[in-house]
Amino acid sequence: MNRRRALKSGLGLLGGTALTGCLGSLGFETQSAWRDPPLVEDRPRAVYYPAVVEGMGTYGTTTAGDVGFALMHSFPHRFWNLTGTDKTEVVVQSDDSLHLMASAWDVETNTILPVDISAEISDTDGRVASSTLWPMISPNMGFHYGDNIGLPGEGTYDITLRVGPLQTNRTKPFEGRFTEAHSATMSFTFDTSETYDLAYRRLGEKAGSRGTVDLMETQRAPEPLAPPKNDLPGRPIGEGSSGDATFFTTVVEDGARFGEAGRPSLVVSPRTPYNRVILPRMTLSATVKRGQETVFEGPLQASLDPEISYYYGASLSGVESGDSVAITVQTPPQLARHDGYETAFIDMPPIEFTV
């Protein structure tokens, strides 16, 4: 199967018109070469509407123990990896067949699990592909894991998804859980007409403006969201924005659930603007000053809780009215980014406020 011929017609011929439909309706050959869609010029250093939004299909879901898995697919497309604050563009290769995506969660509480996911794909002749999927964020998918994958052709494949033990801290409700690896195997059928006929929407005049599209629904898989501000536990003490990420900070006076019993806990909940997608894989620290005295200075531990999902926190002696608080982003979210997120959450100055 020669899936990679020249494009019958380029995306540049579409002009500024907003179109929705399959690739065939836009003039593409079903088994044509893949070319990355247009990239907005003069992109803001913030979350923005990309030039196009690509559809997503669901291959299926399964469980292994108390871990749920979902497997999704879309067109092969570019993304950017982040190392520290350095971005590297990953372009579509000639043998990429599809963009494969996965998500994992706790089936008891529907909490998304920020655990590494690897994939091994095989057919009747044996293994054909393997990948440690990149932790990613995209406008319509939110936080997930994915990679461009090359397959030898259309047909039915078995895929084994594996997750390791949870490496972040966990609150008391999760104590003793997710300490072991889990794996699950399911079958999927790669059909070029199914994948390449997914919805493909050009955003026209919206492209490049600040904002984002709605998250797509994934069958039977929870959304990777932080809770609304008013649903966070404890006493709100401040909020702010850094690198276009929104941060809400509270103090839970009895921190037994979140840290040390008898001591207050500082809870920092960062999320994307517009749709509250969680932002794992950051390194944060906090400083609390009372007049000229520093009453707390230290790291905020990445943590998981069934009610507030992924957050960063620490136990401390307390926070009083008039205290000054600084939240410092030492490492931005180490997530690969799709179009619309690749310019955000990189240059992240400290957030400072007075309680």
C-alpha cells in the first residue's frame, strides 16, 4: 500500500474559509502523502486557536485491575517536545500511518493518572511497532499520551498498553494504591478510510487569536480536568497567571488528608485557561513571608487526589492575612504540545500575591 504519494491539492488552496469534513471533501487522496497543516504566523505566547482542528476517533477502552485505558487515533501530525524550556518540533515522517493516543485513569474515582504509558503493537507475524508515548496536551484532546506510529498496512492489530507505578505523591484516599505496573491488551483495526476521513476543520479568521476549542468527548474515559475554583478544598488565599496558565491557591487548615496531620497544607492547582485542563510535570516552589520573616520556603510536591486531581502542595505552619506569597515555576510543564499550545506555558514568571 503506497500511502504516501504527493498531495492531490495543498491546504494553501483552501484560503481563509472555515471548512468541516473529511479529507476527501477537501481534495485529498485517501492514500496520499501526509503534510502538516498550515501553522499560524505571529502566534501569541499564549494558548491560541490553531489554523485547523483535527478530529479524533476511539478504538476502544479496557481495564486492568483498577486502571482504565482508552485508545484513540487521528491523522499523523506535528507536535513539539519540551526539554526544560527548549522546544523541538517533531515532524511527520513518510512512514507514519496515524497518530495514536492513550489515556489511563482510576476506575474507582475516574481520576486521570499521570503515569508513563508504553505501547507495543503486533500482528500475526509478531511485533510491528513500539513506543513510549509522549505525555501531551492539545486543544481538543487535553492532557493525554501519544505519538505518530508507522504500521505495515491496513488490518487488525493487538496493542499492549503498560503503565508503571505512580511516581507522584498521593493523598490519603489514594494511599497504598498505584504502586505496581499494570498492562492491558486490546485489538484495533487500522482502516485508512476511517482515520483519514475524520473531521478536519479550518478555523479561518479565529486562527491565531487567544482562546481554544472545546474538548472532544472520549467514550467512557474521564476528562483530564482540574476542578472549578470554587470546588477546591480549603480557604482561597490567592490566584494568578503565569505563561498563560491559571493558578489557584488555597490553604487547608487540617492537612491530614493532604500532608501532615495537625498542620495546614498549601494547595496549588494550575490549569490551562478556558477549559481547566490539568498541567502535570512541573517543578514548583513557594515562599511565604510575614513582614521581614520567611515563614515557609520550599518545594511544592506534585500530588494526586481523587477530588482535585493533579495539584502541587506542601505542609507548613500556616498562612495569615497580610502574608506575601510567591509561587515560583522552576520547570514548566514537560509536556509535548500540539498546535495551539506550543507557545504557552514556557516562560513562566513567579506569581506573587498578598493574602
